[in-house]
Amino acid sequence: MQTPSKTRQLGRPRTPRLSRKAIGRAALEMFEEEESLSIPRLAERLGVRQSSFYKHVTGRQEIIELARGALVERAPMPQLTSGSLDEVIRQTFDALRTAYSLAPALLPLLLTQPVSHPAALEAYDRFAEAFEFAGAPRHLILPVLETLDSAAIGASLDAVTMESAWSIKEEDQGTYPHLFAAQRAVAEYPVDRFSFLADVLSAGLRAAINDA
């Protein structure tokens, strides 16, 4: 008597192989490791066909926005519901710069589209709440956030480029005496440019808010 053969039960996996969150995380990893976004390479990373993406996203822009959401998840925002205006400005700048420094290659693409990912919107809502609590007029909260955002993006990109923005040959030092003297002075008395930027942002934005 033969034992009936067992048939393999096929069906949907208990956990979906692909999801919007998985796409966002894989896209962020690609920006971190490869400094670019390739849809075919992203599909390869996730072990799916490229056509599978379009059951979850509408296209490249949405994938970039999902990467923004994954970035927010990777860099938790600090508690900002209380504190002086100076503290909120500095903490917001530091939080944004910390997040952006994780994937500098993603930043130029983020600048081309508005923020729409729920996790990112929630983070900015918390920033706005902190500024409101610190006494910033509501009509200045978005300009302040835009200023801090732009400064944080610029600082993150600057951190991975070069130590000095000026290169003066020895034979040209007399041609540019003031710039060379300033370059020599900062070498003798180093200034952390990011701390200096935070000081400038804090003083400038505080003055603008107080004068409003």
C-alpha cells in the first residue's frame, strides 16, 4: 500500500515581501552605500522584480520621499517641547544636521520636492510646537525652520567635501594678502565652523524673532 504523497501548500507569505517601509529603508541604504538611487539596483537589493515596486509606489519621487521617512526613523528627534529660544534653535539645527549627515547623497533630491512623508511631517510639527512654546510668532516659524533646514543641509554637504574652501599657491600669497592672512590666522586659532554657524543662526534668528 502506497502512502499518499504530501502536497506542498502554496500561498501568500505571512509577512509581505515588499512594503512601503521596506522600500524606503532599502532606498536610504542605497544612498548611504552607493550615493545614488537606481530602481533596478533597488529591486535587486530587495530581491523583487522592478515591476513589483509599482504596486506600492507611483514612481521615483515617492521612493525618495519614503527614503526621507526612513531617514527620520534612523535619527530620532530630541524632546523640544520646552526650553529657551536659543536652546530650541540650536537643538533643531543639531538634530537636522545629524539626520542629514547620514545620507548626504540624498539631500539634493530632497530639495526638489516638498515634505509629505508622515514621519517627517510629524518631526517638523514637533519643531514648530517647540518654537511656538519658546515664544516665536507663528508667522515666523516656517521661515525659521526653512532657514535651519537649509543651513543643516549645507553643513552636512560641506562636511563631506573639503577642509578649506580656498587654495592659495605659495607664489600667489602676495597677490591675495588679506585672504591669505585670514587663512593663516584660522590655522593658528581653529574655529569649529559648525559651532560657529550654530552661534550665528541662534543670534540672527533670535534677533529677528524678538524684533517681529
